[in-house]
Amino acid sequence: MPKEVRLPQLGQTMEEGTIVTSLVKVGDKVSKGDVLFEIETDKATLEMESPAEGYVRKILIDVGQTVAVGTPVLILGEQNEEISQTYIDSLSGLQTSAASTPAVETPPVPSSSTPAPSTPAQQSSPSPATGTAELPEGSRVISLPQLGQTMEEGTIVTTLIKIGDEVKKGDVLFEIETDKATLEMESPAAGFVKVILVEVGQTLPINTPILILAAKDVEISQACIESIKSGGAAPVIKPTEASAPTTAQSVEAPAERPIPTGGRVFASPRAKMVAAQLGVDLTRISPSPSAVRITEADVRKAAQTGTASTAAAPAKYGPGQRIAINRLQRIVAEKMLLSKQTIPCFYLNIQVDMTELVKIRTKLNKSGDVKISFNDFIIKAVAMGLQHYPIMTGHLDGDYIQLADTIDIGLAISTEQGLVAPIVKDVGTKTLREIAVYCKGLIDRTRADKLSLDDLTGGCITVSNLGGFGIDSFIPIVVPGQTSILGVGRINDVCLPMDGNIMVRKVMNLNLSVDHKVANGADAAQFLDFVKKTLEHTDNFTT
Amino acid sequence: MSLQVEDMRNKAVPKLGSLIKQRTITLDNAKDWLRTIYEIRFFEDKVFELLGQNLIKGASHLYAGQEAVATGACAAIQIGDVIGSTHRGHGHCGAIGNKYAKDDQARQTHWNRMMAELMGRETGYCSGRGGSMHIADVMNGNLGSTGIVGGNIPNAVGAALAEKYKANNAVVVSFFGDGSTNTGAFHESMNMASVLKVPLVAIIENNLYGMSVPFFGSPVEGAGCAANIEHIAQRSAAYGVPARIIDGQDVVAVFLTVREAADYARKNRQMCMIEAKTYRWYGHSRSDPRVYRTKEEEKAWKERDPITVLSKKLLEEQLCTQQELDAVRDKAEATIESATQFGLDSAWPDPADVTKDVYVAESYPDTLVTNEKNASSQAMKATEAFETAVKTLTGQTKKEITEKAKEKIRSEFGMNVLLMKEALIEAQAEEMRRDKNVILEGEDVGIYGGAYGATKGLLQEFGTKRVIDTAISEAAIVGAAVGAALRGLRPIAELMYVDFITISMDQLMHNGAFNRYMFGGHAKVPMVVRTEGGVGRCIAAHHSKSLEPWLVNVPGLYVVMPSTPYDAKGLLKAAIRSDNPVVFIEHKATYGQMGAVPTEEYIIPLGVADIKRPGKDVTIVTYSRQTMFCLAAAKELAEKHGIDAEIIDLRTIKPMDINTVAASVKKTGRLMTVAESFCMCGTGPEIVRRLIEYKFDDGHTGFDYLDAPPVNLAAADVPPPMSEPLENASIPTPDKIVAAVKAMM
Ligand SMILES: Cc1ncc(C[n+]2csc(CCOP(=O)(O)OP(=O)(O)O)c2C)c(N)n1
Ligand SMILES: [Mg+2]
């Protein structure tokens, strides 16, 4: 039986070895311990001894060759044993299997000793192009950002800048049409527009370079432009996530958040903890004289004198103040005006007895791991209603009414910047619990300013709940593109005649505003009644 | 044995046949030697092969060529005797394991566990914690092996001391290389062993080289030279002990001489030396190209392969046939092959167990902990009352006043007022009475009573067997304590100054603290190193440091630093009873400090801090003499500045009672540490780190509860200066503590 001899690791750091001398030839008989080769390693020249006895049948390497540890170097066998090519071929690649131990399996080694070869960093290392093709220092190539989760390419609708313009970070550069919407693309950096690489009307894949910004006097050579156009090696700066443009419905950029006057508040960790416990607003207290940070004592003093409680914070706005409309509010204004101008509505009102639902909700929330809100129940009931009355998912499309493929329901959420109504997708297929989880995520994303374009697209109805603000009943305005909107009031203890008695029940008002272009009173009334009944018969809710 | 160095190579080695006839050995013995030699050889060859395949990683000091030494020596000693091993220890471990193996199955298990250990598997002798250089079955006659050349020798002396003390009639065989005979540890150990007259057989395996350096020159040009004598045995003259030179390739020669030496050591309670001339077949380690020795030399030695030497005797004396010898060889090879398979099939240690077995787990009953808290505050009160009494009582002399005050405390509190050193003496005396395994050794601990008087009277009560004055050999003092502890004693080793611990650090850390872990949790080292430190006597940089940060940086050690006589007594007693190695550091400025100590017996749990003064505004964490400074500062802060400081005396620095610290900071919001050691990576910063990371049950961390940045007061980063004003400037003092606390409020 042939036995392969592999290059052993002759020192802890040895990874490969160079064959300096070969001391055997084919046909030689060797005993265990005989020197076969002299091997040069990273450390020294060492003798490689035969691990076994036998006749040299094949020498697999040449003097001068450098091979990795574990490489088969020689085959020993019986005196005149033929070694087949298949056997030799079978050896390569099996670098760690034991050379002369009987079929020992290499055990898993706890930590890999050979680092994976690093892939060359293509983007970051400039190609050895000629000087002229190189991007001058300080200049940046701006490429088409992905403006929504599903966006693969975009069409340049308008160019809002020209060569030579100075732009600031956040200035709108282009209007871009995506598969979903037309969006503004903001500049991720400041600089002077040097080169515009695209034309209006062009449709480009994301990450295509579209603009070069640089300092005022910098010249960008033609060679460089060509190299960038041809996907060359110039560093392409992608707009960061933070500078992705705000979509029609998205929440305001964080930069517009109110910054507390006086900059960062320095408070000890303990002061912060106590402030949170006592509801004290740290921005409204200052350290004691000559101290550099607010301490627990400062917080407690403020709490005692009631000077800084967060609850008692003054109204955001003062009399006579001129308030800049933020983008979100501008969008709300446009949309609502459009709605009033183009959607002829009628309004339905119904009362729902929520007594049982309140009970079941408390029970579910006691045992379950996800907290289910009233909105989650309402969304579920609305989805069931829409499945029964699909006309309520329609919108006018020329001569047709187009019904929705899936039941997507908007949820109006109030944020610091204003109103957003992201979409709970495909509610029809979701259980109550799944809706609860999804909505929680959606609300978190909204509050964290992390909504994607996809979160904001679609929907056939919106649920808007002002119950939390103590509102009994209100008439909401339909979001353009949707069929109706449900206004939810608070749940209130009400005396109701029931079976000849007067009972105290928990009652909630629902108001439905409906686009009359799509649905008529009878459709909408049945739909709303269905929603009411669904909420009242709690066995409809299997979580 | 005469004191002359006898070169046994000049004498004929008796024939096996005659030894068998005289019933010195049996034929089976001789065949078993051959089997052991073969097993070691196959083991080493296999290890070399597996290293090449990366199936074994790490150290690879192979014993091939030297097998006759370990085999002959282990055969010559008795069950119950002990060996100590080295970095080239597979042969020692292999041979002693064979000696203890009752049958072939046990023998196979032994080799399995050796191979598994080299492969780093859970089934190995040390569960993969030790590997090649620390391979040992410490449960069976092996003290263990060390990676520090020479480091194993002091342990063997201590083990021999223990065997002698226990009157077990056992001897200790210490193996070590030619290279190690040039270390201080060797000299300190040989001297100590010879002076203390312990039953030690020191076997020098002179394989002619310490790594690449020839012991006594080499024909190879450029090769160095480690010593100016050819025969290491000649060094025995320096210790006044007998020595032999033997042929280390002939197992019969080794057996006979070691047997004689062990007899001598047993009977005479004295050490002797054997220098075995031998040779290693492989390089020092696998990456060694062996350029420092010639092929001719290698060839000549290989002709005297211990396998050949013994096989030839068996054949020529017609005691065995070739077939029989082949059978022995095949059996050995099969043993190693299955050991290899066993190792490869064995599980890896669970990474979750990485911290297992650093310490012997120890705990105290809850009642002990609470009762002690009461006792402590009682002692504080009594001490305060004593101090007031001294100030208010009248008398002719100070002594008279003190005596009156002591009497007052005794009658009012039922407590004695003791000097710190008296408390320490009481602790040691009580524990020595309680447990005969407690012994005391160190410089001047006997008739002199300790440099700071902390062992006065112990010699008189316990005698020279238990209170042992040693030569000035700090490495050997600590190393011997380790060895004695490994063999079941509870030694207290006194180091005159903690500054001198720098010399013992190898013994303290690598053997004292690490042995348990390295040997897979099978060893324990219950010893106490008592020492003192700190500034206060204007004795400058070599005698004034506080080195506890060095020590707390050593996994496996406990570090205890008392501040009062009450703490000193209770903590020292607990330290002596602890199964873990404890460094107990007294403060040189406190030996004359007086304090109340309960009359009844008590111990203080290790790892439990003491709130020496409750307060609400700031937490000051301290220990040792600085506790006294902090209490003085707290008094001033309260009286003059209306600041109510809580003083926590850690008492034990490692393990650190961070719970008490955290609970206090939760209350006060402010943390200051005060220590007399250097600040960088020191105890203060460590306390702060632990506090910041501390997790409370309420989900908050220690960080959350801080109302001000923590402050560390520590020694200035200077060698402690001599001059008194400078000395004071170099450490925290009450005035500095007051100022620093005021600044952080
Ligand atoms: C204190 C110390 N210094 C150096 C080393 C590195 N080292 C390991 S083994 C060795 C040679 C020891 O020689 P010797 O005592 O003759 O033993 P041998 O290796 O020949 O068996 C050296 C220098 C070490 N481990 N410890
Ligand atoms: Mg040596």
C-alpha cells in the first residue's frame, strides 16, 4: 500500500517550506528517521526525516520549490510498487490528513490558524492610473442613492443645480423618479458643482456616479471624468443613509430637531438617573455655582421647587412667533388640500360597545408576550371588514374602480415633527398578535425616523385614533389614493339600556369618511357595521 | 556515600543476571523497564509526528534518548515517594505513571491521559490546562513540572521538607537539566536542602546542552559555554553533599545508583546529587536545527540508545529472546497508538470552563459573616475607648497608664488590647496549636523572632522543626513553601520585606498561584506568605514599597492587608486555614499600633470588607495603614466641614468585596480610593473599574449611581524616597485625603 509523506510543520510558525536539497531518489529504501530533504523554513534550514520505512516510489516536488505544510512531497511504497496517477491526484488538497497514522480524522480545531486570504479592496484602492485620471484631493463623486427599499434605478426628472453652483449638504440636487414616487435627492456633502454626469430623462442604476463636487478652484480633468464614467477607480462617495432624501410622507430630518440652548448638558450619571425618576428636565437646571456638572442635589432641589419638571414644560410656541413650516407639515397641507378638492366625502358614525373587548384585551395582555393595543384590534376588525366588503379597498382609475390586491392599512402616528401614516402591510393574512408585533415595529421605526419608502407606500384605509387625547368623536380626512379613513374616539363609560336595564358599558365612537367616487352609503354602512360587530363579538379574535 | 564525587562510569555495572539472582530485581522488572523506555520513545516519536501535522500544538521538548534516566529512577524509588519534573517532562510523567499503574488497563489509561493532555483535551491529566510543559498526575507521586527553567527545584526541597516533617520516610526525586544548574533557584535550593537536611535526590540530566548552549563547550565553532566545570556533580562540594556521576543511557546503572541515593536520603535525612550523562535525540524543540552539535556526536550517542543498551544486556545474558523483545516493543507501540486515538477522539475542554479551578472554592457560613461584623464594630468601639482612656487616665508612667487602660477595656468590653505584632503572634501560635501541619519558615523567624517581631516566642513554643530559620534565599523560601503545601502542610513563609517578593515572584506566581489551574484542579497550595510593606521608617526605595497591585494581578492568589490588630489576627487565622495561596501584607508602621482583640477565638472571612465608619456623603475605599489615615481624615471632615464620609476597609484586596463598595456608592454617589501603592494599573483604579461595571439588581450599574468622577489617591510614581518630608509627600496622608474629599463635593 502506498503511503504519502507530507511536508510537516517543523516549527510553530512554519506555514510553508522550500526544498533545499533532496537526499533521496526514486527506488531508494528509507528507514524511519532517515533524512529525506533539507527544508528551509521561515526560521531555519531543517532536516525532514522520514516518518516511516519504505521505498521511495515518487518524489512529488522539486528542489527550489516552496510548498505549504501538509503538501504531499513523496510517496513511499513496496519495492516495486506502481503508483497510479489517480492515487497521486487523490492526494492533492488533503493537506491535513495524517501522513502515516491509520486514517485518522482531523478533529475540529477550536480556532482556525490560517487566516482567510483577504480580498483586495477594490473600491478603496485607487488604480495606478496616470496623474490626470486621478480625482483631485477634496473632490467627491456623488452617486445615485437608493431612495427606497425596492429601488433599483431612478430617472432624472429635474436638475436643480448647474456647473459652478455652490451647494450645501442637504441642498436638493435632482428630482428623481423611482418605481414608487418622485423624490428629491439631497447633496450628501458641500462643495462646488464641477461636473454633472447625467442628463434629464436618463434612467440609471443606483450607485451610478452622477455629479462631482470639489473645492472652488479645483479642475477635474477629462481623463478623470472618463475614468469615473467608465466605472473607474475614483472613490465614489455614496450619500450616507442620513442624507437620503425625505420622501413625500417621511419624517423630518433630525437636524431640525430642537437643540437645547447652551449645547450639551453635563450631568452626573446619578443626576440623570434621578432626573428621569423625578421627571425633571435637565436642560432647565444648571449646576451650582463653580461646579461643572449637574449633580443629584441640583436635580432634587429643582424637583422640590418644581422649576424644571418635564410635565410642566411650557408650550412649544409663544405668542406672535413665526413658525417655519417643516417639510412634513407642508406635505400634510398639500395632501389634505388635495383631498378636500378631489374627494367628495360622506360621513358615517357608529357606537361600539367595547366592554367585552376591554376584558379580553386585559386577559390577553396578562398572558401574552406582546402587548396588544386597541388599535391592533381595530385594524384587525377593519381588515376583516374589507375582506367582506372589498369595494371599500377601491380607488378610481379612469373608467374603472381598481380594488386593492392586498389589505394594507395606514396608521396615523403623531411624531415630534408632525403627522405620519405609515402602512401596516398585508393585514388580511396577519393574526392579531402578528399585527401587534408589526405595528410596534412600525411605530418604533416612525419615532426613530427609520421609515423606508416602502413603509409609506400603498394603503386603502387609514385608522386614526385620537382617543388618547380624550376625543370622543371626530371626522378625519381621507388620504388621497385611499378609499376611506376611520376616526376612532376614546372608550368611555356610558349608561346604555340593555334588556330592560340600564347598564354602564364601555363605548367607543367610530367615524368613517368615505370617498363617494368609489363607494356608496350602503356599502360603507355595512362595512362599518361589520367592523362594529366584529369588535363587539370578541370570539372573533384568535390571537 | 562519601562526600567525594564518584564517577560510577568507571565501575562495572553488575550483570542483570546477578541482580536477579540476588533478588535485587526480577526479570520481569527488567523487561518492564524496556517496555517503559519503548513507551516513552514511541510517545515522543508520535508527538513529533503530530506536531508536524498540527494535531498537537504548543511546546515540544522531547525526552527521546534520555528514557533510561526517568525509567531507572522511577523504578528505584518506592510507592509514596515523589518526583518533580521539568519542561522536558514526558519521560518523568510516563515512568512514574507506569509505576503507579496497577495493571495494563491502568497503564493504557495513563498514556491515554498523557496524550490527551498534549492534545489539549478535557480527558488529559490537566484537562488541557497544562499541556506538554506542565504535564503531571499530581495525584500520584508527581509534584508537577514547570516551564521556568530551575523553577521546579525549590518545590522539591519543600516537598522533601514536608516528607521529613511528616516522618513518612518518603524521599523526593527532583529531575532537572544541566542548564537549570546555573539558575539562582538551583543554588538556593541545593543550599537549603543540604542545610535543612531533607530527603532529596537531585538528578541532574546533563544532556550537554541548555537549548543551544553547551554546558561545557563544544567543538562546533561559535557555540557558547554555560559553565566552567565539566561535571555538574562537582558543585555538590559547595553544599557538602555526596554526588555521583552515572551513565544516563544505562537504565541498570541509573536504577542502582538512584536506589542507593534514595536509601541514603531516607536513612540519613540528607540530600544527594546524581549527575546522569545523557543526550536528547531531537533538537531542543521541533524548530531547532541542532547546529550547535556535530553529526558525529549525535551518531556516537545514538549508538548508546537506552533501548539498545538494555536489549543487548537481555539478549547477551540470554535472559530474553529476540522475539520476546519484539513483543515488548510491539506492545508499547500499540499502547501509544491507542493513546493517540484516544486523544484524537477526546472532547475539547468547554470554553465555558475557562475560569474553573483557578481557586479552591471557599465560603463562610452567613452567621459567621454577620457575627464578625458585630465583633468588628465592637472591637472598634473598644479600641476607641482604650484611646480615650489612655488620654484621660493618670499614672506615674506611660506604661502604668496603658496597663490601667487595658484593664479598663478588659473589664468593660471583655477584650484584650494588643499590639499589632502581638495579634499576629497569637494568630500564628493558635493556628500552630490547632493544626500540626502549620509550620513557619523564613529569615530570622526563629531566635530573632522576626525582623518586626511578629514571630517572637514561636520558636520557644514550637521548636526548630516547625519554626525554621532559613538562609537568605527568597526564591527558595517561597518555593519550598509551595512544595510543602503541595505535600499537605500549611506553611507560613515570612518574607522580611514585600520588596523582596520580586525575587520570589516566579515561585509565588508560576507555582504557588498557578499550580492548581495548570494541573487541572488536582493540586492545592494552602500556604501563606507573610510579609510587610509600606513607607514609614525612612528606609527608602528597597524597603518601603506597597506591591499589592503586582500580586492582585496574579490569578490564583489571595491578597490580604489588615489595618488593625483585630483584623490582623482574624484574617491571618483565616488565611492559614484557607486552601488557596495567600499573600498577607502587614504595614511596617502598624506593628506598634494597639487595638482591642476579642479574648475568644475568632476568624475573619477572607473577601469581606469592613465598614470602619458609616457615612452618607462620600465612600472612601481603602485598606492597610491608609485606613487609619482615612479615619483621621473622616473625623476632620465631619467636625470641620460637615462632610460625612463612609470608610470601607477592604481588608482582602483579592478577592475584592465590591458588593460592599457598590452598596455604599449607591448611597453616597461618590467614590474615592486611597492606597499606598503606585496608581498606574493599581488597586484604586481597579476598585473604580469594578464599581463602574457593577450591576445592581435594579438594572442600573455602579456608573449610574456616580454623582462625581471617582478619585484615586495613591503613591506618587516615584521610588519611595528616604527623607521623611519626601516620604510623606510620596503617599496619601490625612491632610491630602481631606483636601481631595472637599474638592469632590
Ligand atoms: C527561566 C527560563 N529561562 C529560559 C527558558 C527557555 N528555555 C526553556 S528550556 C531551556 C533550556 C534548558 O536547558 P536544560 O535545563 O539543560 O534542560 P534541557 O532542555 O536540556 O532538558 C531554555 C533556555 C525558560 N523556559 N525559563
Ligand atoms: Mg540540557
